[in-house]
Amino acid sequence: MDEQPTLLTQLEDVDRSDESLRAWVAERIRRLDADDRRSSDTHLIKAELPADWGIELYLKDESTHASGSLKHRLAHSLFLFALVNGWLRPGMPVIEASSGSTAVSEAHVARMLGLPFIAVVPRGTSLRKISLIESAGGRCHFVERAELMSSEAARLAQEQGGLFLDQFTHAERATDWRGNNSIAVNAFAQLELEPHPVPRWIVVGAGTGGTSATFGRYLRYRSLDTSLCVADVENSAFFGGWVQGDPSVTTETGSRIEGIGRQQMEPSFVPEVVDRMIRVPDAASVAGARHLSEKLGRRVGASTGTNLVATAKLITQMRERGEQGSVLTLLCDPGDRYSDTYFDDDWVAEQGWDLAPWRAELERMLPILSV
């Protein structure tokens, strides 16, 4: 070739290609994909209702994930999002503001990818939660108050050259709602051979808002005749903000139902894809968890109880209208994580909750015959 200078040779040119980094990222994505194939098809449980109702109730059992909850999917999505965006490097600390199931799942995934994980948690977090995070491979960094968690996580990430995953900002944009074995894709594939494969209702709670965004978008994308209901809890801003159309709505205290409910409408909550919201009292959520636990023969968390109470209302209204069809909701996490709270009668009494009326109501209105 002509070795004389050309216009092309005079262009400014900076090459930051890093084959070893690309190989490292590719291996981490392979690990995520392999785990996804092992875990995405969580069980779809059919809860038998009286046959003459003509209504099927399905429970998508997310507690069977390796890290024990629905948050396993979120952790996958957040880490994959960070990898494909080029935010992660070998040995980089990953930090999250969470003292619950999200931290447990993210610690599990970080260990699978060979990355250190730090959960920023409030001082006073129960020893059981700390143990779950640590047994999954993470460590805890303590702050004095819950409202300081996110700012401290961001500060810690900057100080240590790490990455703040920031679940409440990134959950809806990180989740691949059209495919990649999302919970929506997976659930509808499992329903294909059922009597009513397109549910009348899907019922989910809102913590980050990522799950409701995934289902809501998928329903519109596939032009499905299914409505999305979000069950919210006491002391949560989602219901009020959605009803008023005001994302600035806040509450003075936090939710007592772990995993769902926030004091502000988080960026990952997409109100426009939600068709209906039902606010569920905390006592009803705990009663719902106990009701379903007895039917299943194993304990489920209170956020599942929240879903169940809203589902009972929807099914009751379907029966009143003589409507047949199916309803899908989520079994979010196992109840053995809450043996010293939601399943402890003394602790429940200290909260001032009377579960008896709700237990009786659920026995009447949602008599699950078998699972």
C-alpha cells in the first residue's frame, strides 16, 4: 500500500479495546444464562377452587429460585444490565441498599460471578436477615436509619471504586420484558394448555415496580386480554400516587410487609401499565399468608398474603358477575424467613393486628380445596 500520509491516517484515534475484559464479561453472561436455564421455569401451582365457579387460580412459585425469592430474577436482570453496559470489572465491589430478599439474591448472584457484594442495611436489622445475606456470600455495612441506605450505598461505591446497583432506579429498565425468559414470558408459556390460558387478571405487589412493569408491558406488547392489578400495602406511596396521578406522593412511615410498599413512588414503578390497584391492610396480608400456608403445607411470606387478599376480591367480583376464567398471582418467598415475625402470635399482637376476621373472610371467599 501507498505509505504516504492520507486524510484517514490523520484522524484522531483512541482504541480502548480490551479482549481480556470482553472475555471476562462473556463468561459472566454465560454463567447468568446457565443459571437462568436452571431456574426460570419456577413451578406454576394450580390452587383448586370449587368446580362450579369455573375459575382457576394459579400461583407462580418464585420461592423455588436458588436464592429463595422473586428477587432472584431482579438480581439476574440488574447484574446482566450492568455487564452489558460495561459498568462491571473483575474484582469490583457491588453494593446495594437492601436488608431483605433483594440483598440475599444479589449476594447469591455476585458470588456466582466471582464479585464481592456489600449490602447497606439499617442498624438493628435482624440477625436472621444478616445471616441470610452473609450465607449467600455478602457482607453487611450498617447505617443508623433506613432513609440513609441509598445515599450511603452511593458513597460507598464511589469510595471503593464499586458499583451501586440501585434496584429502585434500574429494575424496570434492566428487565427484558419481551423475552430472555422473563417472568411474563415464562408464566404464559406454562398456561398454554390450561382451560383459560389467558388470565382475566394478573395480581402482583410493588416493591421496586419492576415486576408490574414487566407484566404490564408484556400484556400490551402481546395484545393480551388480561388486566394487571397491583396490590399495595399500608404506609406505601404507590396506591396514593397512582390514584392521584402524582409521583411525588410520600408516606411518613415505611411498610411493615417486607419486600413491597415504599414511602415514595420509585422510578421503576410504571403507573401507566397498571389497570387497577387494591390497597390491602397489613393484618389482611398476614392473614392471607397464614391462610395459604395452611393450604400449601408450608409457609409463605406476607407479600404473598397481600397478593392473595387482592386476588380474593377479584375472584369474588368475577363470581358476582357470573364470569369464568383464570387469575394468576405470585408466591414471592418462603415464610420460614418470618418465623419470628408474621408467624409469631406475640409479635403479631404487638403490632395491634387482629387476624381472625380476615382469616374467616378468606375461608369463605377463597376456599382453596387443594393444591
